[in-house]
Amino acid sequence: MKKNSAKIMSGVAGATLLLSGYANLTPEQDKAQKDLVPASQTETSDLQAEYEVNGYQVEASVSESTAYKKVANVEGSFLFSQDVLSPADDMFNIFGTAVTGVCASPSFATERSADEEHYLNISGNLKKQYTVKVQEAAKENSESRVLKCSCATGGSVANVQVIGVPLSAVIRMEELEDGVNTVTVRGSDGYGISLPLTYALEKKAMIVYSVNGEDVPSQTQFWVPETVARYFTRDVVSIELTAEEEAPEVQGPADEYRAKVNVLNTSEGCTFHAGQEIVFEGYADDCGSSIAAVEFSMDGGETWTVCETEGATADKWVFWNFSYTPQEAGVYQLTARARTADGVVSPLASSLLFTVE
């Protein structure tokens, strides 16, 4: 028997992408939908990729004069995936308007022809400086991975399929002088933040040239998994390898953007009825630790239902789906928060009000 369920419209603040289920998914997204992982001790249901990729915090509260239904220990079905992808155009647009890292300058300022040869100058404390042609390196050392790009001082996050050359493939370790411990990847505008060389290699940093099957507008970007986007660089032209007194410390996200979570739905214009299953969706992300659980409350935070995300890794977001069936008419408030593997709970929870008739 088919469930009587309703999908709340997803997307807020006007920058909405509605994929309308499987019909318009890329092959990677289609596979991600089929591979959704149900949390332990929950039922299963379908997740449709209707989401808005900008990290917009849905702030909603109920005034003191408004009574709303409180549901203790809310029960529902929960699923999650780490392979749901953000559209490449949205990723370029969102991160192309910020001022650091991959977001250095608007992409139109550094656009290059896909046929243009792209060289990286490798310099610093080396026995011999050299140059690497990206196109040639890609022929022998190309890798494809699903990775996220996450803002350190805001809610923006994107999860995309990238193709690129591992940093390890362009660094000739035999050319390093003794004591080299720092790498600085610079773009054509001079932007670049230093990282410990061992950190960049352990995280399997990449020189990326394709995002979701589309050429990067600036031809290349430097990506570092599990690291905030301020360390990402657009239009890479040089890599400096230096011996410093101390290797630089890697900065994480601001405290208020640890364990960030978003409910990506809006209930405006939606009508729900008692006994009808309502499907919510959103994401959780942290650049300091993997997401261990997404938690839900429908009684103002008095009780929380913990949905574990066993097996989730820190290099990708957790895209979640929570289904709830109200039994009575009234005004409800769903609040979501995330918990990381190292015990951080979302400083900024995300809430949504909806009315059941």
C-alpha cells in the first residue's frame, strides 16, 4: 500500500533548485539516491534530491502567544547519504562571490580556455626548481572523488564530484632540501595560505580541474579534504615548498559554524493533514570531525531523537531525510541539530514551522 506522504518544498531565500526526484539527476546523484543509508533502528523511506545548496540558516520560532503542538521523543524515518551532489553552477556561484580561497575573485576574472596549456611553477627550498604541465600530469595521475567545499565563517557548503591531480603527483620528494615542512599553493592573484606539507599530503590534497563533469572556470582549483575553503585556491600557478622554523597551524571553522546543520525546506503554501507523512530534508557538516548523528526535536528542545550516521566521513557532508506523520491538527516546530564524532553539538540549530489541518 502506497504511503500518503507529502514532500515539503525545499529551498529558501530565493536561490532554489528543484530537481523533482530521480528524473533530472546526474548518474552520480542517481547512484547516491539508491545508496542511501538508513540509520539504525529506523524505518526506510525515499529521499528526493530537492535542495538548495547555499548554507542558509532557517531561523524560526514561535511567539509566546502562539501555542504549538509538543511531541516528546518524536518518531520518524531517517536516511542519510554523503554522495548527494550540489550542482556545479551553484557551487561556482556561491563560492565565487566570497573573498578568500576558492572564492578569491569572481570566476569571470580568471576564466581560461579549456585548451590553454596550464603550468605550475614549483619553487622554494629545492635542489632544483621545475615546472609541471597540468594536462600532462592528468594523463597519468588523474583521480575522481566526491568532496565538499565548506565555508569557515558562514553556512555555505557544497558537495561535488571533483577530478584532479593529487598534490603528491606534482611534488618531487627527491628534490626537497632537508627540513622542508610547509607548502603554499598560490593563485594568479597571489592568494595562498600555507599548510604543513605532511598535512596536505595526508589529506590527499588535489589540483582540481573538473567539478561535476564541468571544466573549472579558472582551469584549476586547489582542494584540501576535511579543511575549510579558505585554504582552497583558484587558478593555481605556483607551489612553494619551504623549510620554516615551525610548520603553520591549520585553522578550522569558527566555533559557531562547527556541526552546522540546515533544514532546507519551506512550508509556505503547503497544506498538510493529520495522518499524512511529511518528508523533510537538509544537511549536516563539520570541518573538524565527522558527523556522528543528526538529532530532531518537536518539543522546543526538551527531548531529542538521535539518528546516528554510522560510517559517515569528514570529507563529505551528510545529506539527511527525516519523515514524520502528525496525528493531530495544529502548529508544529521541527528543530534539527548535529553532533560530531568529537562531541560538538550544533551551536546554531535549524528550525521550521508548519501547520497541520
